[in-house]
Amino acid sequence: MPLASSGDLPSNGEIRDALLALAALSEGSGRQRRLFAMRIVALEAMRALAPFEPRLIGSVSTGHIRRGSDVDLQIFTDDEGALEEHLGRLGWTFERERVTIQKFGEIREYLHFHVADVFPVELTVYARRELRFRPRSSTDGKPIVRVKASALELLLAREHAEAWARYLADGTIEGLDEVLAEADDEDDAAAPHVPGPYDGLLDGGPAEEAALPEPGEEEEPDQAYDPLPGFEAYG
């Protein structure tokens, strides 16, 4: 039997779409309730962290959540101490972790804060100058979707109109009790997770390379971006 060529194999994006379809079938309407609740948690966190230019990335921004997804925020500051003091004043429970990765052929260190909330929130800290750069997704090779709080509000109004209107009216998150009950049931029944080859696809995959975005890129969550001329090599 001849070996399949690379053109015959599904792309990461096609595999991700298939996994999303399976997730939608197995989780039903609960998945949309969970997505809305996670986006509200993200919005409230971003509002509280406004001085540090927060941006929502990952599965909560794209809608590609699965069981076990968390809220991923990028935070931009040149004063890590001020950020930690701010978290303390907010009364948040958190743990800090320094992660070392290889990027652009050199070793870099990034500070992460793991915040306990209704859903886990992970803050990854970058220098302010890095707000001009966006890493690329391993799923489709494009600069990752990075969403400001104002753009997230537009996304909520467009994709969760009824639940968003209720939240604005009385501050309640529709279906939150059911979502949390489902999560408790899953935790009780869960077996230890063995990482699989496609685990990263629903979360957008790890950050890989950086490209300069077009001006105003954070304002529109659905816009596609290409690197400026001369930066194609970062793709």
C-alpha cells in the first residue's frame, strides 16, 4: 500500500474542526453556557486588570473550548512587582510560576500567575514593548487572536445576545449553576488524563513565532492578519 502524501492528510485546522464537532455533539447546549460563563469571567478579570493592558487569547477568545479549558490572559507591564501588588489588593488567590522557553533561538523566561476563580485564570506577563508583537498559532500559522475588553464585549453581544442582555440587566451569568454542577460531576468521574497528540488543537496550540500586526489589530476579534513586508520569515 503506498504511503499517503502530505496533501492527503488532514491539516491541524481540519482536525480541530472535527474535534469541535464531536465536542458539540457530546456536550450539547452546556458547551455554549460554559463558553459564555468563561467569557464573562475573562471580561471581569480584564476590567480589574485594566492598568496592565490585558488581552484574551486561546480557546475562550476563539470559542474552541473543551472540558478543562482555562481563561488565558496576556498582561503587559514593565513592573512585575506592581502587578503582584495589584493582584493582592484585588484579594485574588494566586500562585506565581516562572517558565523558561526557547524562542527565536534564545532562552526566555516568562512569569505566570495562576489565579483561582470560577474557572482557572492564567496570566502570562510580557514587557510592554511586546504588545506590538503577536505569536503565531501552531494550528493555522496565523497570528493568534488577541482580544481587548472592548472587543470581548462586542463578541458577547454578537454570539450570546440573550445571556449578555441578562448579565447587563442584573449581573447574573445564565446557566452558571448548571455549568458548575456539570464540572463537579466531571471531576468526580474523571480518570487521570493522558496527553494525546491533538490536545493543543482546541486551545489554539502553543505560541510559536511573532509577527507585527496591522494597526488596530486588537479592536476586531475576527480580523485575519498577515505580517508586514519583510517579516514573512517569522511565519
